[in-house]
Amino acid sequence: MKQTKLDKLVDILKDAPDEVFIQPHNVPDPDAIASSLGMYYLLSQRGIKKLAIVYDQEIEKANSLRMLELFNVPIIQAADALTLGTEDWAVLIDSQKGNANITDLPTDEVAVIDHHEYRGDMGYRFIDVRPDVGSCSSIVAEWFFENNIEPPRHIATALLYGIFMDTDNLTRGASDFDINMFYRLYNLSDIDMIVELKGNEISVRDLELYADAFKTVEIYDELAFLRLRNVNDSLLGAAGDIVVSVSGVNIVVAYAVRENGVKLSIRSTSGKIKANDLARYLTDGCGIGGGHDNMAGGFIAGGNLSASRSLDTFIKHRAIAYYEKYSQ
């Protein structure tokens, strides 16, 4: 019988010298949380015992925090993972080595499951990267179905919500594969939980941050700029999602200044301007960027910014130059 992807990964992980950590990107969003939980269940069912989900930065988004409670996700922040060390192995979920949104922990990253642009083989022993898929939860859902493992109700619900959120209700970057996985999961899920999560997507603190950020919005033709205070990646992206829904706005560049640089989040519903191409252009020579056609991100290190140039002017000048060149 032909080995499935799960079979192959389990065969690799059985040789782990110590613990196996599932690592999503630093600030896990619903898709990262759901796909990590699904992978945790699958590996546990196949006998991988010393297993945990680890992430690096604080989770602030209301719906992500609610997911952790509703689905009892066995997740721990890296600073609290006292046994984390070089003898441990990691399975990267919804991210890849070298991305701006994932910390290089002292583990050996032996596997990657992701739906973002492939960054090349970084020494992995197992790779399942599908840039044409809109959600990592869809990939993990397929792992259940191709192994004839029915996901428990709470995991099916988490995966359904992960697809729902990362594809913006199946309207952003959703492939036929995502739609198929969504409807296969639907009848296995608890829709009341989905309704509850939909009612917990932002907090009062989020409203305050958004209110301040929306005052900074500037619009140039169909291109909008949005500057937020030092917020995490999830809030930055969520704010961009709101602004791109404004009539006449098809591209949003949202950014936040961090202690070590500037985090960028790009959204695009334009047929001519791709978010990932714009992210790479904005960070060319001073940082890293990439993602999907509809949503992307980037990071510019503080040391690469000229002290004599305004950050806002730098970002807006580059974005407008790119827009003028490629929007015609």
C-alpha cells in the first residue's frame, strides 16, 4: 500500500532523539491554531508521544484566544517551554524557516506543512508546501481524509473556522481544494462554536487600536495606507482587512513600528497589483517580504532605515511608485 504523507512524517518523527514540537508562526491566527491542533491530534494518534505546540510571541486577538479555550489547545509559549533544546525536533506549520514571522528556536526543523510561497529546502526531511491553497487548515484536513481518520467534532470545527478565516469566508485566495475541504468538514463540525467565535473576533482594546489607526488612513487612488501602533501581526492584518473593504480601495499597506524595525501587512483585491509582489518591492534591499496574491507581509529591519528619512514617506513613496508602474 502506498504511504500517505502522514505515514512518511510519522516514520521520520519516530527517530526523534527527544521531544517533537509543532511550531506555527509567532502570533498564531485561527488558521495556524487549527492546523497545529489537527496535526497534534494526527501525530498523537500515530504514536508520537512527547509532543507539544509551541509559539514565540503573545497572542492578543480575541478569536484566537477564544479558540485556545474552546478547543483546549495544548499550546505553550517558547519562553515557558523549559525543556526546549537542540535535541528536539520541530514540525513547522503555516510558516517556513526564514520568514519574518517565525523565530528560529533551538530545535531541528525537520518538517514543514504550509500554504505560503515555497522558500526552498532549508534542510527539511519532509515538505508539504502548497502555495495554491488558501488555508493551511485545508491541507491538514486532507491528511485526515486521505488516512480515513474522521476528525473529532472540535477539531473539525477548528479546521473549518481556520479555512473560513484565512480565505475571508471563501472569497480570498480560496481554491477548489479549500472549498472541497470546507464542505467535507461542515457536517462534522459544531456550527454553534463557529457562531460563538464569529461573535468574539475583536476586543474592546482592539476597537481602541483600530480607532486610532483609522485616523491615519490616507488614500491614493485605490491604494490606502494605514499606520498602527506597536500591535501584533494578527491585529495588523485584521485592520488591513477592514480598510480594503472600503469602497474604491483595492490595495492596503498597513504597517507598525516595532523596536527592531517595521512590520508590513499588505492586502490586495486588485487584478493588477499582487500583494506578494508589492511586499517584496517595499522590502527590496532593506528587509524580507512575500505571501499570497491577495495577502502578504514583510519586515524592514530598523538598521536598514535611514535616520534622515521619514518612515511614512519611505513606505508611501515606494508603494506609490510600484502602483504607478504596474496599475496601468
